[in-house]
Amino acid sequence: MAGLNGKHNNLGKALEPDLEYDPVGQEVLEDPMPAYAQLRQHCPVHHFSGLENPMYSFARYEDVQSVLLDPQTWSNRYGPGISYDRNVGDLQRYDPPDHQVRRRFLRAQFLPRTVSAFEPAIRKLAHNLIDSFQNDGRVEIHDNYALPLPVKAFIELMGIPDEDSNQFKSWADDLTLGMTYPERSRDARKALSSFTQELVIQRREMVADSDYTPDQDPVGDVVPEGLISHLACHPLEDGTYMPDAEVASMIGQLLVAGHETTTSLITNTLWRLLLNPDQMTMIRETPALVANAIEESLRFDPPVLGLCKTNNEPVVYHDVNIPENSKVMVLYASANRDPDVFESPDKFKVDRALIETKRHLSFGWGSHFCLGAHLARQTGGIALAVLLERFDQLQLLEPTKRVTPPFLWGRRKITVTWDGSSLNC
Ligand code: HEM
């Protein structure tokens, strides 16, 4: 029986296993951080039965990290949501040993050196987007900048033919509308899947029809560079090729995992800087702080508040018995504000030392650590740097709005001006 009873900061107060906390209640949705502070202090393991399945939440850094470091006990097979979902095909749903085999296969495409090669292209995309609204004097950043940039970056990384990129982007946008327009989202998923599958078949045929011999690498020669060609034309470690449908499903998952999250990273960072002009000034004076600002934003406003794991065996945490196969949500966002790990955790400080900030758990930790972390950091950093480069003053025009999914955290409406006269509109 695995478990943990950590030392912690309840400051002499008794733990309250029944502390009132409704993860989907209006107050928590508006700002979950005060509730997380209560959980960390008084109820580090919380049981909630108001959703479709009972759910436990872990709030302290030490507990969250211990789960992430123990994939033998904490399985991903029922998916990261609160429902028990057995769909296979995306990396996040595999456990060892299948997980490592697939992860190693994908990893090469997400290594810093591979991703860094796309930096100039992403910078150019950011400038092009700004060109399209610069003369308007004001813009809603989410729809016009933060949403299109990560998809366009992903399209580059995938090696989608130019003529298909607009269609691909429009499906990708629809895919994220799941909560508001489930039908459009379902249709987009289907369309994306058959498009990707066709592309895989086409590239495999191109290799089969060429003079390529198995000791040569066809990618970049017979078929274009990019993630799709890698998945289609390189074998797995055992010499077999990933089935077409699985490649399509993996691409869909990568898109979902990286699209909305990176968009939120961009809006969240800008939002905090607009609310804290002294921090914005600091970055303008020392542009190297962009990387720190992105990391601090990930710590302070994680795009994913928490995800679920399922325990393979009964566990006891803080004297709470958690039966086998329970849904346990690890709250990255709460762990990131744990005062046992971060100094003045509720202060947003772009000059916080990177060695401290990078202890955040917003990309997970251990074997399932986000594969797209480097791409997300790079895209977020470019988005912020180019925006500050192009506009030497930025101001928020209206109150912002939160994205709707309860366990995601980002601004979906953030209207700014760089032209003082718009402020009187
Ligand atoms: C700011 C942006 C992002 C955030 C906050 C984020 C967050 C996360 C989190 C929390 C996990 C789960 C870790 C766990 O299971 O404990 C994860 C996994 C994953 N992410 Fe990201 N992600 C981001 C961007 C991306 C991008 C851009 C991609 C790729 C295009 C991506 C691909 C993945 C994949 C493939 C996994 C599964 C890794 C595995 O199971 O081994 N993510 N991400």
C-alpha cells in the first residue's frame, strides 16, 4: 500500500477532511487560488462527490509531485479527466512499458534543437499577425493573436502542405469549441483525423514508389520534413510502423494538448503584465526577462489547473484511505503556490530566480512531463517579445473573461490598445 503523510504547514490547526470546496462552484471558477490555499492548509486530500464520479484532490506540492513520480501506482489508463475514459491512441493514456516506447518515438520531434529550428518562422508568423491589426489601434488578443499563433507554429512543425494549412487551422480552431459547440468540435475531429490519415497513407506510398532502400532515411528526401513524415515513415523500436489510425489520433491529441494551453500561456502572461505595469516595465528594460516572465506565468497561472490519475492499488494520504481505481486530481496550480517550496508564492515576480520558478508543476513532472514544453515556452516567449517590440505601450481596455472548461485556466477575452485615444471610446 503506497502513501504519504508529509510534514506540512497546517500551523497547528487540525486538518478538516470535510472542508467545503466545490471545484466547479462559481467562486472557485472565478479564482481558484483562495480555495487552494485553504485546501493546502486544512484539507490536503479532499473528497468531492458532486461530479459524475467521486474525485479526490491533492493540493500540496509534495503530494502532487509524489504522484507524478510514481507511474506504477498512479495510472493514466482511464485518461486525465474526471470520467473513466478508455480511449487509447494518445500518449497521455499509456502506462509503462508501452508509454516509454511511444514517448521515445515522438521525443525526437520535440527536442529543443528540433523545435529551435522553427524559431524564425514563428517570429515571422507573430509579426504577420500584428501587421493585420496594427492600424486598428486596438485588438482582442485572444482571437487575433494568442489563438492563431500556436496552431500556425504547430502546422509548421507538422510539415502540412501550404495549400492545406488554412483548412487545417480552421478544423483545429473548431476542435477547441468542444464545450460550446460539441457538434462542430466532433465534426472537426473527424475531418482532421481522415485528413491526417490520408496524408500518412500518401507519404507511405511516396516512399514505397521511390528508390529508397530501408537503410536510407526518406524524410527530407523522398517526403517533406516534419512530424507527420516522421510518424508515417520511421519505424517504431520493434521495426513495425504505427498504424495509420493511431498516427491520426496522436496528431489530434498533440493539437488538443498544445493548442489551447499555449494560447492561455500567452493571454495569461500578457494579462498579468497589464495588471502589474511595474513588471511590464522591468521586461521592457531587460528583454532577457521574457523567459523568466513566461516561466513565472506558468507557475502563477498554469493553463492546466489539474489533471486526474487513477491509483492501481489502495493508498493512504494524510490518514485518508483512497480505494483502488479512484480518480485523483493533482492540482498543479495549488502546488505552484505552496509556501513550503516558493517564496512569497502569491506574488507575481518576473525577476524570480529561474532555478526557483522552474520547480513549478504546470507541465507535470517525471515520466509524463509535457512533451511540448519547449515548443510552448518558445512560442509563448516569441509571442510576448514581438508584442512588446511592436508596441511601446499597451493598456487593457475592458475586463477580461476566463475560458470555460473548469480545470483549464486562461483568458479568452483580452482587449488592449496601444493608442491612447482609444481609451476614450
Ligand atoms: C503552456 C502550454 C502547455 C501546458 C501548460 C501543458 C501541460 C501539460 C500537462 C500538465 C501534461 C500532463 C503531465 C502529466 O500527466 O502529469 C502534458 C502532457 C503532454 N503534453 Fe503538454 N502542455 C502544453 C503544451 C503542449 C504542446 C505545445 C504540446 C505539443 C504540441 C504538448 C504535448 C503534450 C503531450 C504529448 C503530453 C503527454 C506526455 C506523456 O504522457 O508522456 N503540450 N502537458
